[in-house]
Amino acid sequence: MKEFEEIYREFSPRIFSFLYKLCKDYSLAEELTQETFLQAFKSFYKFKGRCGIATWLTAIAKHTFYHYLRKNRLGADAISIEHLTDTYCSNTLGDPENELKKKMVGEAIRKMVNRIPEKYRDVVILRIYGEMPFSQVAEALGITESSAKVIFFRAKKMLMEEIKSEFEL
């Protein structure tokens, strides 16, 4: 029990941050963090050490978040896309036209991410929102690091092509 308390103290801020980036709701992120650690505690005996604790917990957090979305009949639309729009749009402070463009691009990205196959969506979410290196993305999804890189760059290319054609960026 004491060992798990130490794990909680060390990793709960990181898991909370990951979940908050997904949902942009402080209370929900707290609730999902608690649920993640409850699930981790229940299945701690299954942890074999083939990946790092942080990777294992992040995978549990991702599944907890997806479970929440399914249970509440929400989809990828509930996921914050601030990071993606910041990636594809320049600084828009003080420029209403660029702010509108950023909002439109953000909505388009949300729809596009929702449409891409799950394996692409999972890699994009873990890489961008989880801020995980490809090695941890690979461990969390049970794929090779090379596959994680290829999947991410293909997803990014698909998103960029669609954004460029739709918004003439």
C-alpha cells in the first residue's frame, strides 16, 4: 500500500495534466485522475514492468477518458484541440480575422481527428496531449516505436493536407 501511495504522489500531477489537456475541465480531470489510480490500484498485480509506470498509468488514463466519453455519449468532439490549432495557426492575438481563422481551423481539426482511424487518433492524442515520446506512445499502444512514428507522421500529413485544402493556408 505504501508503495502505491508513493506512485500516486509521484505520478498524479502528470496524469492529471494529461487528462486536463484532453478535457479542459479541472473537476473532470480530477475525477478521471482518481478513477485512473483506482483502476491502477485494482490491477497493480498485473503490472509486469515491461513499460514504465508513467506509460502504464497514461494508458489507463486514456482508457478511463474514453470510457467516460462512451458512458456519457460524447465523442472526440469533447477533446480540446487547442494544441493542434496552435500547431497549425500563427499567433493571432489582437487580430480578429486570424482569431476567426484559428477557430475555424480548430473546429475542422476536431472533426478530422474524429474521422481518422482509431490507431491514428490514439497516437496523435498520446503524442500531443500526453506529450509522450514515441517510445512511450509505442509502449502504451503495444506497437513498435517505428510504427508510432510512422502512424503519427501519416496522421499529421493527412490533417495538414485537409487543413491546407480547406483553408488555403
